[in-house]
Amino acid sequence: MIYFVEDDNNIRELVVYTLNSTGFEATGFSRPSEFWQAIKKEIPTLILLDIMLPEEDGLNILQKLRTDADTASVPVIILTAKADEYDKVRGFDLGADDYVPKPFGMMELVARVKAVLRRVERETSPSEFTIGALYVCPKKHIVRVNGEPVVLTLKEFDMLCYLLENKGIVLSRDQILNKVWGYSFDGESRTVDVHIRTLRQKLGEGGDSISTIRGIGYKIGG
């Protein structure tokens, strides 16, 4: 979930619509008080934050986020018309992960969001995974089953790593398509089924940990 705090209705609605249309889940808030209420119920994966806001400015919100243990590590991108160097420096000093001046293109914003999330994933992802007979080291591109190496295609490897990064969580076919093939991929969910079948065959005993959730998608472990 991505939260966007922006008091301009047109910008907020366009950004939220674009993010939801490109494979993300996004919710917008016109006032900081609404944002604080929402964050008590669900911690987002990323926050987009305007500086000039009613009630309190975005930099003050950022400072509060960074001093709260529950939100200290949530990535924040500042989106604002205030392109003054002082504001940029202050934003980065307070812990902003990126700074996008207005006006900005929607596809540029989507690319910046993806870049920040990829960076966070690299920093927080485990260096290796072990489930039963299966061992995977994403950084070294190693896959073994009962100690024996397994050769996978790049898509099979990326799909396996995505499942492992979300161990125990059911991932829909659309989520897997979006993550492994990209939101612009125009294939059908059948592509995921074919790759899962091939992946299971190659992993042998190690593939037993991949479960099919009827009508939804797949999960590994859990």
C-alpha cells in the first residue's frame, strides 16, 4: 500500500489513479489528520508526501515518521513545488528517500517509486532462503535441491525469489506478472501457470513447497 498526502485534489486523484493502474495499491489523503488516522490501522510500504499542506507541513510529518519506531524505515518520496535547494537538503537530512519537484510526469513518478522500492528490497531482503530441501541465494544466483545445483531461466529464478520473499503469502497471478514481467507485459495469467509448472519440475522435491491456491494464485511455504 502506498499513501499519498496532497491537498490538491486533481494531483492527488491523478497520482492515485496512475499508481493503481500500474500494479500498485494507493490511497490519497487531503489532510495530514486523515493520514495519521490511516497509519494507525496500516503501515504503508511507501509514502508520497507534499510539503505545503494544511494543518502541518510535510517536512514536519517526515520528522515524526522518522522518530517513530513503527514508521522509521518506511520509504518517503517528497513531491512538491518547493524546489528550493534548502528544502531539498532539509528533506534529505530528515530522511527522505527521494525528492520529485512539481510538475512531474506520471511515468517518471512510477519509475521513481519502483526505484525506491527496489532499493529498499535489496537492503532488507534475506541473503539466502532455505525451505525443506530447497536452498536459494538470490545475490549469488544459486539454487540447490538436496545440495544439487538446479539451473533455472531468469524468469523462473525471479519468480522463485519473489515467492520466497513473500513466504507464506498468497500471490495472485496478476501480482506475479507485474513483478516478474512488468506492468506493460500484455500476456495472460496462463504464462504464470506454465512457468510454475516448469519450475516445479526442475526443482523436483524442492518444488513441493510451492502451493496452488485455487482461483487466486500461488504461495511458497507457510
